[in-house]
Amino acid sequence: MDPGLLEQVRLALCKPRSHLWGMYCISLRAYGVLMKQFITKLATDEAGQDLIEYALVAALVGLGAVAAMKGLSTKVGNTFNSTGNSLTNAVA
């Protein structure tokens, strides 16, 4: 492995300490373990699951309402037209 690449990785994983001299370094193995723990925890976390389910139900209700309104629009339009015609004929 290229020593320059190893130095770049070390510098990327080392964070300067503000209160002490030197660098705080984490090994690649420890970094891998931390990332594995993070990904495992992220995959098993169910904290936002209820919110997503409610959002999906709300989206389905909205989609059903839009579909129903499109089907009812002609019937409602015809009803208003016939009512308007009846009123016009009654006045004339």
C-alpha cells in the first residue's frame, strides 16, 4: 500500500485537539467497528416508522379523494346546470 495514501487516511481520521497538543487518532479497525455499529443501529431503529405509516395513509386518503372528485365532477356540474335551468324557466 502506498505510504502517502496511508498518511492521507491517518490525517482524515485524526482530529486536532483544541485543548491539548497533538492529534486524536482513531484506527481504521476502530473506525470500521464504529461504522458497523452505526449502520446496524440505523437499520434496526424504528423511531420514525409510525410517522411514515401515517403519512402513507394520508397520501392514500388524498389520492382516493382526488379520484372520487373527478368522478363526481360531471354529476355535480349536471345538477347545478339543471337547477339553473329550472330557476331560469320558473322566472321566465
